[in-house]
Amino acid sequence: MMKKLVLISVLLTVAFACTFVFCTEKTVIPPKTIEQTVLDQVDSFSDVISGVQNILTKRTLSEAQLQDLFLQSRIAYKRFEWAAEYFVPGTSRKVNGPPVQEVELPGNFVIEPSGLQVMEGFLFPHYDSTKRILLTYQLSSLLADCDNYRSFFRSNKMNNWQVFDAVKLEVFRIITLGITGFDNPLTLRSMQESSASLESLRNVINHFAGTRNEKTLISKFDQAVGYLDSNSNFNSFNRMEFITEYANPITIALSGLKQELKAHSFKYNILLNQDAKTLFDTNAFNANAYAPDHSSFITPEKVSLGRKLFSDPILSGNNNRSCQSCHQPAKAFSDGLVKNTVIGKSDQLGRNTPSLINAA
């Protein structure tokens, strides 16, 4: 009898230990493993950039080899873009920001274009040898950016909820920017790059193994990657089908897995609602994101007043035109005209009436 009691006690102890380890794996260990994976991916990106540098030092330079390595560097970046954009956005703006000057307020601070999108213009459709010095400078800057990434991910720890938020935001980024050619307008390898991003996200989620939602989510990632790989032509790609049949189901399943693991988020007053399951949810966007404080938050009374003011012509110079005269709700808050006229005159305005949808 005593032996049986000892055996039962041992089994219960082992069961408790296994349960503790399993819970620990799901809530603590995965981010540590993911952090190391991101660091390895940063190193891979850095290695490709160094390879481009080496080619530029050769007397006989191969344009094809240079372009191929650049395309490899973009794929390498896309593998950790989810973490780079979420945790180190300032550096990521330098690595893969738009190739145009940006002015930041206050102070009208000008941010000069840099990074991969600038380099694309030097290399495609053909390598511009007159930009060799500028290209070398961009490569050196990217290597410095890699050091910034390494410094951050070595000294800062990820939380589960941050991982889930970052992964979901990357899927949203693929929907809005990845499959549209936004950051590769000359090479248009949007499907290949989006596939690399999703495959990396799949591997991130695979660390949270052993749950029903995790298995469903992994399957959805596999299906989305397969669709991108099988439909890689930029011009014929069916974006509506990809979003509705693959991307939206992924972000919905992500929300389910996050809830199952009880990875509760720290709430921020940001434009995109952190609880939104898709970009098309009725509550996806936060109307109070740009309000300076709670006293400025939206209320039913403010909405009613705003609607009246929006359609009242007495706010115009001649009392004949309201905001709604040009920004008509039935016409996507535009007016359907090539150009409207100046108030009180027949002269046309210098530009068309833009839609006010998502004007915030």
C-alpha cells in the first residue's frame, strides 16, 4: 500500500512538473527563442548586404549578380520585418522607407530617403554606375542599421502579447503594402516577398505549439503561402481573393490563439484598434487616436453637432456652400467632378475635391 502511495505521489509530481514546463513553454520560452531567431535573420540580412558591397569592389562587375543579391537582401529583410517594424520603427524607416523626402512636424524636420527602396532605383531596370558611391553609402548605412537591430533585440525582451500584435500587424502590412508593390515598384516581386514574410510568421507561431487554434493557424499560413507561390504574377494576382480567403482568416485565427493563451495586451490609444480581428471590422479604427486627451474624445452629441455644421452653408464666405456641397456622402465624400469652382466665381479650383474617407 505504501509503495502504491509513493508511486502515485511520484506520478503526480511528474505530471505537475510537465504541466508547469508546458505552460512555461507557451508563455515564457517562445519569445526567447523568437528573439534569437530574429537576431539570426538580422545576421543573414547583414551578410547579403556585405555580399553586395564585395561585388562593388570588383573591377568586372556583374549586373545580374548585383541585382540578384539585392533581391535576396529584400527577402532577408522581409523575414524579420514583422519584428523590425514593430519594435524598432525608427531604424526600419531608414531600412525600407519610401524613396522620397519626408517632413516631420514640429520643426519641419526633413528626413532624407535611404535604404532598400532607394537602392532599387540605382539597380533596376539596370545598374546605374554613376550611383556607385551613393550605393556604397546606402550599403554602409544598412550595416549600421543592422547593428541597431542587434543592439535592441539583445537587450530588450519580447512579451507574448507583443509577438501576437506584431505578427497581426505584419499581415495587415502585407494586405495594404506587401501585395500592392508599394515598396518594390520597379521589381514588383510583391508576391515572393509577401510569401517570405508569411512563412516567417508561420515559424514564429509554430513556437506556440500544442493548441487547437495554433494547428488551425499554421494550416492557414501554409495555404496563404501556397497561394502566393502559385500566383506570383503581380498584374494578374487576385488581391480580393487573397485578402478574403487567406489573409483575413489568418488574423481572425491569430486573435483566437492570443485569447486562448491569455496573452492580454497593454492598450495604446492608437489608430488601429488592437482588438480588431481584420482591417475590415466595424471597430478596426479608433476615432479617438488623434485626440489630445479624454475631454476631446468623440461623443454622440459631438457627432450630431458635426453633422449639422458639415451641412450648414453659413460657414462659407457667401453662405451658399457647405462642406457637404463638395464632400457628398453618396459620392464617397467627394463631388464626382473633375474640378469644382471657386466660391462665387466660375473659375475652376486648382485641384479636384478629395474624398474625406479615412481623412484622419
